[in-house]
Amino acid sequence: MEEDYSNSEKTDLIASEITTSDARTLYNRFSNAIINENLNKLFDCLAPTLTVWYAKANIQREQAIADWESEYASKWSVVSDEINDLSAGDRTGEFIYFKNYIIRSKTKPDDERTYEISGYFVVDFNGQIIEMKDLETNRLQNK
């Protein structure tokens, strides 16, 4: 899955054809949108309705982004979001990740936090994320 697929090309994809490499490319696009707080690119990465979005279910993409913007992005900047390991899950289009995640407070620049996070995301037939959930989060001691 290339970054510049047209809508018709994305529609032709089916989840079973999404490779781990494709999923990594999609996740990197998602991650870059979060790091750069680019709502348009984030919008492009997510399906219109997310069946699972962290602690929520069946949430509209617009609401998920608005919630992220008001509850998270207003307080924290994502410094780094790097997948260390990504593998296919049991379901079609499902991918299991293990990543390192670093955030910094927007009000207290010295407050930087590092986490190891494992979870999963599911890619739909349009090549967009339809589910995403962190399953385990471990805060690491900052140096």
C-alpha cells in the first residue's frame, strides 16, 4: 500500500491483501499525522466508523479525532511513536504491534514520558484503520 493511492485504488484493496509491510506504512502515516497534529492526514488514515477506538466502540471518525484533539493533543505532544515489532493477527486485516511511545507535556516541557505499548489495529477493505486499541502500556523511567 503506497502513500499516494487514489481512492479507487484504495477501494480495490481487500484486507486479506494487506501485508505487514503495508500495515507498517499505514501505521507510519497515522503516527506522522499524530506527531505533526495534522488532522487532514489523520482523517485519511481512519475509517468513517471505528468499531473499536481505544476504550470506545462504534465511534465516528470525526468524533474520535475531536476527542483526541480536545482530550489529548491539547495537553501532550507526541515526540516519537515507533513500532518495534508488527505481525499479522488472527483476524483478517489485524496487526499486532509493540512500540515505544514518547510524549511531552505542552504546559510543562520538562515532563517527558516514555512508554512501551502493545496493542492491535485492524485495516478495512479501503486500507484505513477501523479498529485500534492499546492492550498493555508500561511507563519507563526517563533518564
